[in-house]
Amino acid sequence: MSHKTPITIAKGDGIGPEIMDATLQILEAAGAQLELDEIKVGFEVYEEGFSAGIKPDAWESLRRNKVFLKSPITTPPGSGFKSLNVTIRKSLGLYANVRPTVAYHPYVRTKHPGLDVVIVRENEEDLYAGIEHRQTQEVTQCLKLITQPGSEKIARYAFEYARANNRKRVTCMIKDNIMKITDGLFYETFKQVAAEYPDIQSDRIIIDIGTARLADTPEDYDVVVMPNLYGDIASDVVTQLSGSVGLGGSANIGEHVAMFEAIHGSAPDIAGKGIANPSGLLLGAVMMLVHIGQNDVAERVHNAWLKTIEDGMHTGDIYREDLSRERVNTAGFTQAVIDRLGQVPTELPAASYTDAPKMTVPGARGVPEQQKALIGVDVFLDWTDAGRQPDVIGGILRELEHDLHLQMITNRGVKVFPDGLDETFWTDHWRCRFITRDGEPINHQQVINLLGRIHGAGLDFIKTEHLYTFDGKPGFSLGQGQ
């Protein structure tokens, strides 16, 4: 008997149990050698008081088996609950979210028959760090974190994926014209990595027009790499273009553990009706089979699925009277795939994993040591006095200057002092930039002394951000209008 690979599974919420059962039936019929270790995650676990949606003993299963096949889960609404998907991805270092999307024309209706795009999404950083604060009555914040090692790992993964899968081009989609430091770091790192892969074309496009072009002419793109939030949105857009978001499978790859899932949610509105399309999770499972080296089973399952689609056996989300032969429910679709195991499509391109290479992605190399110097501080105030007139708060703060000079005040990023515009809208959240006049470094005690003077003036400082230079170059952005 062949050795069975232990994997962790979770049936999740909503339609999760239905599509997991369907997927496992197909895998078993296809001869997959799997030893299943089931854990409970999601809504039921949240309700038991575990705010991350997972119990401590479940982590042991994931760390032991290192392969996780997961159905969609439901995060309860309201504060106090963290996204389980984000928690798992970040805790286990699943830095690369890989979402391939293909059109199945003419058997699934699409306006883009040439669609064949792979979104490689950074999976741990960006706004999905989930670091949020309410700072005043009117203002909340979410910190966008982009790191050099994280950017290097995902860029390198995208190029290695392209090389291993005979892809020709990697496109970076980014918003570095606005977020020049965070998105700027992502793109600069991408360029450095791209230089190491002269056999792969590379280019860049701003995310807003890039997403528009993905929606309009996705056949113009091959592999696309982007930060976390952009990748989440763009991959759903592209998958929907293929005919249904229910067709999208997803791999989450780390150095030690990998998770495979559908890209769609738990769809509670159709849960229990037996009509869900299991294709997304099944195609995620195909990616899992390749990952664990059961390529022959992956090929068998994928081709049976393609033949089912080609034969017009369609669930309701992709059923069309002029394209489909039979509208089937979850059980009917599952049986249709099982019945076609051993067959290959006659019109759609057949799947082949016989020679699929095992990817090895080098780790991040980091950056050379740089000279870091503290030259100022942004002090954020909660202030509503004197009709919120910037000149009033500016005058108060100018009286508190000593070794640090008040360079400017911004509100929601826009300069309002000195020489602000009356038309600018103000909230109760003020960034006050103090900086050395000559650019000479300061120490933390000088910042503490400044904060002491601000406190002594009866002002409510709610946050500070130190202003550093690195090898003499500013590590902070200008104010809008500065």
C-alpha cells in the first residue's frame, strides 16, 4: 500500500461542510493517499470564546502535518474577533497566496476566452496586519506595513513560479505614485529581484488602471504580483471574469506549512440547500496534491473535472441553458466528476502534472546596513479648541519650540499650517511635525522633553512617529501641499 500523507482538514462554516465532503469523495475515488486529521475552526469556535476562531490544540495538528485543506469559514460581525484566515497565514508564515484563473470557454460563459492569469499575492503584510486604533472622536487609523524581506520573498516567489510553469512575464501592480515609501519599497524590491531573472519579462503598472485592464483585457497579463489588499481584490475580479468566483482555487505557501482553499466565502445564504459548487475547493485540493507529490492523482482529478465542465454538467452558478447540458446539485456534480475519473477533456486543454517541478524559493537576502539618524518627530494631537483653527494651535506649539522647530501641521495628511487654505476640511486629529533646523541628529530625551512641554500646555498627544534618515535620505513622506 502506498504511504499516506497526513493532512489537516477543516470543514468550516456555511457551505463549507458540503463542499469539503464533495471534495474528499472525489479525492478518495481518484486514489489520493491521504490520512485525514480534522480540526474545528470558524464560527462554532468563535462562539466558544476563542477570538481567533481556532483552539490551541488545532495549531499542533497544523504544525505537525504542515498541509491544511480548509473550507470557507464565517467570522462573526463586530469587534473582538480576528480573521482566522489572516491569523493562520501570518502565524504559519504563509507568505505567498497563489490564485490561478483560467477561462473554460465555450463551456462556461465568459467575455474573455483567452483568460489565463496567475495572481501572486503577498499574504502577511500590508493593511492586513490588522493594526488599527481609534485615536479621537472622529478619526481611526489602520497601519500599512510593507517590509523589505516580505517584498523580496513574494517577488522572488513570483519569478520562480513563472520560471517553473513556463510563464513569460511578471507584472507588478502597485500604488507607489501615492504611497511612495511603502508601495515604493515593494516596487524597488521587485525591480532588484527582477534583475536576477533576465529570462522572464517584467513590468509595472499602477493598481487602479491595472485592475481596470485586468477586467477589460486579462489576456494581456500572465503572472501578476502585488501587495496583500490589492491582490485580494484583483484576484476576485479576475476569477469572476472566468465565469464564477466559485471556480477559483487558492494555495497559501510558506517555508514550512501550506494551506489550500477556495477563494470564495462561506455563502451562508445557500448553506444546507445542496446546490453549492465545490469546484473552488476541489481545484485548491488539486494544487495540494501537486504540493505533496501526488501528481498523478492531481492530473486525474483535474482532467475529470475539466471533462465534467466540458460535458455541460453544471451547478447553478455557471449553468446556462444555451451552454449547459444538465443543471446539477452538489451531489450530482460530485458524482459526475467521479464518473469521469480516467477521462480527459477533448476540447479544453488537458491538465498535465507529470513533469511538474518542485519549486525551491530562496529566502530573503535583506538589505545592507544603513546609517540611521533621528532628526525629528511627528506628534499627533486630539484638539478641538478655538474652533479648530490651525493658526491657533500652530501659535501655541510655536511657543513650545526649543531645539526642535515646528515645521508644519497637517490634518488628514494635508498641510494646514503655516499658510493653509480655508477651504480644507479639518477633523480633531492633527499631525504636528517638529524637526531640527540644521538636520543634525537628536536623541530620544529631546523628544521626551518636547512631549513634556506639550503636556504642560494642556494638549492631548495621542501618538508619535519618529522621523529618521537612512544614509542621509528621509524615511518619511512630506505633507500634502508642503
